[in-house]
Amino acid sequence: MKRAALAKGRDVIEFGIGDPDCPTHDFIIDRMIQAVRVPANHRYSPSIGNVAYRRAAASYMAKRFGVDLDADSQIVGLLGSKEGIGHLPTALVDPGDVVLVPSPGYPVYTSGTIFADGEARTMPLRAERAWLPDFDEIPGDVASRAKLMFLNYPNNPTAAVAEIAFFEQAVAFARRHDILIAHDMAYADIYFETPPPSILKVPGATDVCIEFHSLSKTYNMTGWRVAFAAGHAEALAALAAVKSNLDSGIFGAVQESAITALERFDGPEVSGQIDVYRKRRDVLIDGLNQAGWDAQAPSASFMVWAPCPNGLESMDVARRILDEADVVVVPGSGFGPTATKFVRFALTVDVERTKEAVGRLAKMSW
């Protein structure tokens, strides 16, 4: 429908893709320009990442979260966190093993499980539980067969944030049932209130957890494909073994640029980007609510997870919004069967265009 609208020359406003619209920060680009001229960077890199990059990632984890990790055994570089998430089941899951995936959730948790011939079992996330799974709802026979559990906070698509008390519950559950937790923290540094905690901060978490960190969203580097996984050494070694058969490492110049980025995770460039998202968030939330929606301002990520007007189905709402207002949103049904009454807006549209979009939505009747 979007392609057809664009082909007709309609003025479509795109809130669908979670891809930052702002350019990569200049200090990162400047480092890239220098690094790309270094001949050594034109050769293959280790599939786990260069030593300097892994050390920078470990330093970031220590400074940002107070988590001490061994760069040699507890950090693995990734070609974007999506790559690592997708390959993790291949490394750890045997045919028939259960993988616990949140619903709604990032579709790669399920697709990676399917590719590994595992059995994806959903953990429903509900608004009344602040979009946190209830571990008591997981049947004993399912938990006993589970090899892996995915968590994701700040969450995509709901923008929910988990506190350390929830992570303590998750770690205790994983210990009880011998499950590895894979925590996807792609939005770690996009927050408007209190900095979200790492699950690895829980005592003993590195015995049962790995955590995925991405530079894509924090530094507007989605196309650069650079990230890392941290935590459980044995699980990371298994992931590294898969990667060694499938890729030849992150481009060396990208790794040098990523080091520069991680060294300034708390710098003015990142805080300035958050201010941009905050302004967009406030305009969108105010506009939606004036138009009769019931939208809540997220405390982290650049997603707005909005209930559909009058309890309508998300696909119907998304179709009508595009058809009548030339605005693109993502129907919640794309994130799982528990999300069919919500739509997701990405804060990747500038303030003036956001004002235009909510003005169009205000003219619709539900």
C-alpha cells in the first residue's frame, strides 16, 4: 500500500521503519575517513572483532553499567545485533529445543529459532504487567525443555523499560531451569528519564546471560552494521564458532569508528540526539491525544506504542491511516498475536512533519 501511494505521488509520512533519520555524528565520520585510509583495515578482521574494539566494548560496559567483563572471553563483535540474535539459536539450540520469545517482540527471535529447527513458545507481554512476562505462566514442561529465552528492554515495540528487580527474577528463573537468557539492549542509551539497567548487573548473571548491544540507534549507524554481545563466555564461544563459518569480521575501519563512538556514549552528541527524540515524542503524543487517541509517552527508545482507537484491529487501523491520511505506522499484529490492538510509531520524522501527520490524523473519525 505504501509503495502504491508513493507511486501515485502522494505525500506519505513514514513512521514505520525504526531507522534513525539523522546522520551519523561527525566525530564518528571523521574517524572513519582516517581509518579507511589505513591499509591494514582493508584485510579480513577476526570474526569475533579486533582486540581494540572488544576492549572498548568492555570499557563501555564498565563505565555505563558498572559491569566488569573480560574482553577476550566475554565480548564478541557482531555485524549488527540482528546478525548475532539470528545466529544465536544456530549456536545453542538443537532440533526440538524450546526457545521462549516475548510477544509482542522482534520477529528475529522467532525466525532465528525456526531456522535452527527449534520450537518457539511465546511469553505474552501485557499492558497490565507493564509489558513484562510473567514467568509463573510458563508451564513446567515447557520450562524444562527450554534452552534459550529472549528478553528486550528498553522494548521494541512497546518502549517498556525493565527495572533491576525484574532482571533478578529472570536470572533466578534461568538458573532454576538451566536456560540461557539473551537480552537484546539495542536501545540502551536512548532514554528520557532514568538510564535503563543491564541484566548483567545482577550478581551471577554472566553465568546464565548474554546481552546484545548495538551502535545502530544510539549513534545513527544502522547501515554501518556494528554491535557486540557480552556476558556468558561459553555461549559467546559457541556463537563465535558459528560466525567463524559464516562471516569474515567487521570492516576494520568501522571497528575503529565504533571505538570512537563508544568512548563518547555520554557525550553531547548522544544527549543532543535524545533531545531531538524527546521533542518529537511530545509533539506526537500531544497530537495523538488531542485527536482522541490514548497514547502514553515512552520513557525510553524512539518508539510510541499506541492503543488503536476504539479497540480496533491494528491492521485495519494501519490501512485506514495510510489510505485516508497518507501516514505509515506498523500494525502491532506484525509483532505477534498479543499485539493486534496496538500500532507502533517510530520517532524518525522531524517535528514539522510530525505536526503535519497528527493534523491529518485529527481529521479522521473512528
